[in-house]
Amino acid sequence: MGSPEKRLEDIVKGLSPEEKAKLVIEDLFRKEPVLTASNRYKMLDALSDDEGRRYNAVLDRFEKLKSNAMTLGHLVDRARRQLLMRDRALWYERALVELEEAIVFDPAVANPFLMKNANLEPGRPLVLQVPLATLRLGVWGKKGRSPVGNASGVQLDERVVEALGLHIGRVRQIAGEMKAVYQYIVEASRSVGLDFMEGLATMIVKEIAEYDRPLIEDLLQGEDGDRKEKWWPNESIFPVERRWALVWEEIEENEETARRVRRDPDDWVPVSYDREIEELDGRFLEVMKDEAASWTERERPVRGAG
């Protein structure tokens, strides 16, 4: 029986150029690589010209996959930024809902404020004006007094509703591009047997795909027993209405982004980048120079700049 080194050489010798390239690539991520520097040198030295081209083709595909995984991560970051801006408004709305519930269901507050308040007008709700929203509590009359209606009494300002629509609209546009890049990575990684790259892309995408789950309807279906068991590792703190939510399975792949990434995986630009540049209306250089000059030295995040 030969030494472990000899047995490894025999195993590697029987691998195809594609399998050898895959072994070298996966070694980059192993805590204890299978191949030593000497093993790699002997393996590469034994390749014929044709085998070398096949070997390099896998390495080239891997570099394209890495580059596009980074682009996918950047798109995820942009989508997350829009979701966080959306969340600021939703958090405010949620706080007002909890304030409404506290006023209505806490007897110490509800009795003097709602039930025994001489200033209440018959047949009209108690209206509270708060920044960027209106809060309506109860409908008052001689009969059937009720401190709470069928729906929430919180009504957001039109400007807030418009901002919510803008943010989730942008998220959905970016998600369509994410789907296109993700699909390319899945197909390209499977074509060369680099399944771990598909796993990496899946992990990146799930950060956004599961951001808003479960929805309110998911929870209701669970209570009725109709929903199959499902685990959302990134469950939102409170459920989001479908109109403001990113529902991943309803997003269509952006066809133009898909065309671009397949045509030139090395050098392509997401469609959303084009839109942002177009919005500058030919003033890209001027705007960027203004941005560079807009912060004082104290505010700059870069240290040591002259």
C-alpha cells in the first residue's frame, strides 16, 4: 500500500481537467486544503494544452461567478436600504397603533379620556392630530358606544403613504434584478459543478427574500391550520401589510438585466444604475464633484486625505 501522498496523486491523476479545477477552487475555502503547493504544481504540469484550456475555462467561470455574487450582494444592500427607510414609517405607524390600543383598552386612560369626557361630540370620533398622521378613537352617540371600530383609527399623512409606495416600489425593482443575477449564478455554477456558489447566492438572496415574512395573511392561515409548517429565519418583528411588503415569489425577473449578465458576465451594469444616472440628466460629473466638496474635513469618513 502506497503513502497517502502517492494515493492522492493517483486520485488526482484520474480526474478530468474540470474536476481538477473544481478541487483547486474548493481548496480555497477549506480550513485544511487537500492539495499542497507541490501537488498543484505537479497536477498543472501534467496537463496537455487542451486540458489546460478546459481547466482554465472553469477557473474563468469561477471568477465570473465571484464577480456577480458581489454584484448580487450590492443589490441586496441597496434593497435593504430602501426597506429600512420604509420601516421608519411603518415603525411610526405601529407605534401609533399601540398608542391607540393603550388608550382604548387601559381603563385608567379610557374612562376619563373616552367614556367620561364631557368634550366628546355625539356621533363623532375623538380626533387626535399627531405629526404625519391622524388618530381617530371611537364613534360616540347615545346608543352602542364603542371605543374601537372595525379597523385601526390610524391614518398616515398622504406624504408618508407616497414615500412608502416609493420605497417599496424601488425595492421591487431591485428585487427583479436580483432574481436575474441569482438565476444566472445558479445556471452557471451548475454548469461547472460549483454548487457551493449556488449556495452562496441563495444565502445572499434570502436576506431580502425573507425580510418581510411572515405576512399578516401567513399568520392568519397558520391560525386556521391551512398553512404548511414553514420557518422564516429572518422573521420581521411585526407583520407587514401586503401592499407595503416585498413578496419574493411575486417578483418577475428583470429581462433586461438577465440579458445583460448573460451577454457579458464580466462587464455589465444593472438597469437601476442606468436609471439613476439618467436622473442626473447629464450632470454626473458636476453632481459627483459637488458631493465631494459638500462635506467638511471633519465630516469626511476618509482619514488622512490631503
